[in-house]
Amino acid sequence: MKKLTLLAVTLGSLVAGVGCHRNTREAAKDDVEEAGDKTENAAEKAADKTEDAVENAGDKIEDATDK
């Protein structure tokens, strides 16, 4: 009886460990995807700001040469 109980506890621990590992791996994958999305959003914002700055500089140059 003790051997069967010990075997059941051991198998239960292994199954729980595999399940935890899978959850950890999936959580890490989600974190990487989220970080990628944040990086992409930051790059898009930086590109928009750069475009706005270039347009503003072009407008100032155009205004200065018109006078």
C-alpha cells in the first residue's frame, strides 16, 4: 500500500511539474510577444515624430525662403 501511495504521489508531482513548465513557457512566450508589440509601437511613434519634425523643418525653410 505504501509503495502505491508513494508511486501515486511521485507521478502526481511529475504531472504537476510538467504542467507548471508548460504554463511558464507559454507565459514567457506571451511576454516576448508583448515586448515585441511594445517595441513596434514605440518605433511607429518615433517614426511619426520624425516625420512631423521633418515636415515642420521643411515648412520653416519654405517660409524663410519666401520672404
